[in-house]
Amino acid sequence: MKKFSSIFVVLTGLLAITGPAAWAGAAKMSTDPGRVQWDAQVEYERAVLTVSMPGGEVVRQEFDARQALIFDLATVEGAKDGAYKFELRLMPQIDASLRKALADARKSGDEAAMARLRAQLPESAVQSGGFMVQAGTVVMQEGREPQGDKKSATAAGSVRNVTAEDQVIPDDLIVQGSACVGLDCVNNENFGFDTIRLKENNLRIHFDDTSTQAGFPANDWRLIANDSAGGGISKFSIEDSTGARTPFTVEAGATTNSIYVDSTGRVGFRTSTPVLDLHVNTSNTPSIRLEQNNSGGFTAQTWDVAGNEANFFVRDVTGGSRLPFRIRPGAPTSSIDISADGDVGIGTAGPESKLHVFGGNTSDVIVGMGPNPDGSPGTESAFNLFYAGATIGRAAAILNVRPDSGATAPNPSLRFWTANVEHMIIDNQGFVGLGGIANPTSPIHHLNGATLSAGGAWLNGSSRGTKQDIAELAADEALSTLQNLAPVKFAYKVDPNEGYVGFIAEDVPALVATSDRKNLSSMDIVAVLTKVVQEQQKTIDELAAKVAELEKKK
């Protein structure tokens, strides 16, 4: 690889020294006995402070640009002595028009526009670190631990001072033994099985790539062991020195096999024997958190996907930790099943409509949303309720809602079926058809011709077209029936406070009785009365004629 000029090498080295922590200057941190405060050094719209406390509990606080960025021990439940870690994320200010354009692109699913707009977003500032709490008081040493002087350092056990000048070896260096690098290495160092050892109070390995030729990668990297600042974190990190980012960190105390990649490429979290591509193993509710912050121009939203012995669930953390989706252990196969064409089955692996609900036997109710699979006319877009059978078909339907204008009029409508016969319909005017009336013309319309008028009057069906065995009612039969009707006063048991007059179905003459003698038709009694009155009128007319003749003879 080609070398930089001397000046550029110096500048690169300075960048590597001053820029390790991402946005290290984003906020100045200060402490009081009972709290920690950050003073932002960059413009921001909102800030999110996440603090991990001793024992693993996590506190998350949000601030707008007008609020002081403070972590107060007195207001935090469960605060105790120990090491605290924090992440401060300063969300950038985003232009309103850019935010709206992002929302529109998200809504329309325009991925190209999303990528173009996201490239215009300012980067959010992120600062991480730690502090200690001892005896209820925040302890934070200012500055960094000093580096020793290599020209005068004397390590414990050393037989002499280290006073040699820098050495340049212009050829390969081969050490047939172990090597120790650092100010605290001593003569007769006990290496154990170590081949290379770094030993001092600030441990770093810097990969300084000096490539200059166009197209060659030249990014610098650094391996870091522990923070240098007092109250910092014991950790191992891989740092992108050129980009001033730290993409990978492992804290001291992480459990064995926290992350384990086996020989097949499967990844285990807290397990060295991952069974699937990703395997999470923990003693209580293994979970995955999906957190969208608002630095991308969208509303912040957090979801958890987790499972335990009680249920598998999705938690809406932002929405009050509600559980909108849950599956209980032991749920049967295909409790919810989505077919290749988008049909959703509940209790069935072969849904036959947009929504198909089915139980464990043929007596269970089946619900179908969408067209009938038998191609019944007028069901191109419908809600159907079926029963008694594993096959959805119009013959088994007991309810059919037809919202589309292209189906058989009237539409939209609510229809009830049995055995392929439509028995009831409620049309788009609210008219009810009964007994097979497909297009009711009044608020209630029965196949026998009975209707309820718009004014609220009940009209019995009386068309000759709806009747058979029509015969004249004999006068003596009508008179006999009338004479044997026994009017009574009564109250219905369901409404004992309201009095009525009428007849008892069990006591009326056979001519006006129903087959079960439980009901009466007022039209039957009116017909009897009409016939008797007609006969009486004939008699009155005859008597009137005779009286008139007698009057003439006087």
C-alpha cells in the first residue's frame, strides 16, 4: 500500500486520538451528590436518556429541548449503589416539509423515495458512558486516567528502569516466545498460555490504514479494553475510529455464551448449542425489543416480541404496554392460518374465503368473509355465516351480507338462509322481507302478503292470489259462531298492569279457532261479525219494506 505524506500521517493520528467515542462532545456531563446532568453542545429537538442500573433495571426518560437533561436518584425507584451505564440520544431537528414527505412515502410504500429522503436527515448525536453511586452519592472522576512515561516507568518486579529509546526494525520481527507490550510489563513476566499480552492502565490496539490509492479501503479501527475515564465502564469494544463510532461492545460480567456462533452459522444468545438460526435462551421470558426512535422523522414506537410459560405475545410498549396479540401454550395447529392467496383460516388449514372460522367438528359454526367458493351469484363481496359441514357453500348459509352494488338487488342487504332458501332480508332502506320476499316494498313484508305500512298499520295479506279453497260463509254458521263467542276481560301475564278485552283461544268456536288453539286472528272474527250483520241488515230491510206496504194501505 502507498504511504501518506508525513503531515497527513500526523493529522490521521490526531483524528484517531481525539475522535474515538461517537459524538463524544455532544453533551458535557457534570455531577452533583444526588444527580447527573448533561449540557447539550449541539442543537436537538428531543432527547432520550436510557440508564441501566445495578441489577439490570433500565430507566428511560424523554426530554424536549427546553428541559434540563437530568438523572435524579431521588426520583428513580430502585436506585441503589453500584455501577450505572447511560446512553444519551439527541434527536435532530427535522424540517416539517421533510417530515411530511417521509410520512407520505411511508404511507404509499415508495421505498425509493424513502431512501432518498432519509439521506437528507441529520444524524442523531449519541453519547454513552457510566458513573458510580456509592453511599447514595454519585461518584464521577473528571478527566481521563493519565498515561505513564515510558522513559522513566518502573514496574513492580522490574530489574531495571526502562530507558531505551524507540527502536525501528527495518525487517521482519520474529519472537520465538511470548511478547508483552505496555508500561507495566516486567522482566520474567509469567505469560502462562498467553502469546501476546498488553499490560498497562490504558489498553488500545489501533489499526491505522494508510492507503492513499483511489478505490482502496482506508478506514481506521481500534480495539478498546475499558473506558479511560473515572466511573467509566469495564468493557471490550471495536471502534470505527475514522467514523467515530463504536459498533460493538461487550461489558465485563456478561454471562458465558452471551453470543455464540456455532460451526453451522447458527447464533445462540446465552447458549452454546443453538438449535435454529437464532436461539434465545434465558430463565424468564426471552424477548426481542423493536424500538423506533424519532430521529428518522417518524413517531417513536416500541414493540416487544416475547414468550414464556403463560403466553407468546406482542407488547405495545409505547401504547401503555398493552398486549394486542397473544397465543396461549397448547393452542391447536392452524388456530390462525393464512393461505397463499391471502385467505385467513381460524381453526382450519384450508380457508375457503377471506375469513374462514371453523371448529373441531361439523356442528361448529363456520364464518366466511368474501365470495362463496361455489360461485353463488351476488356473493362476490360478502360476509357469510355457515353451519353443519366443513365445506362453505350457499346451501349451508344461514346469514349472508351483500355490500356490493353488483349483486342481486337490493344492496347492500343482510340475508338469512337455510337449506339454500332465503327466509329473511333486511334491505338498504331497512325494510324487512320474511318467508322468501327478496325485495320488500314496506317496512315489514311477508310472503303471505301481510305487511306493516309506513304509517304503522298492520295489513293482513288478503289477495286472491295467496288463497285457495275459497267458499262463501253460511249465515247460520256465522250466527252460531257469534252466539258462542264469549268476550272476557283479562291482563297478559307479562304485563299484569294493563287490561284488555277479547277472547280465549281455547274457548272460541271451531270456525275461528287455530289448529293449536293458542292464537286468534281478528280477521276471522271480523268476517263472522260481517256475515251476521249482513244477514241482520237483510232482515231489517225486509221488515222496513213490510212496514212501508202497511203504511200505504191506511
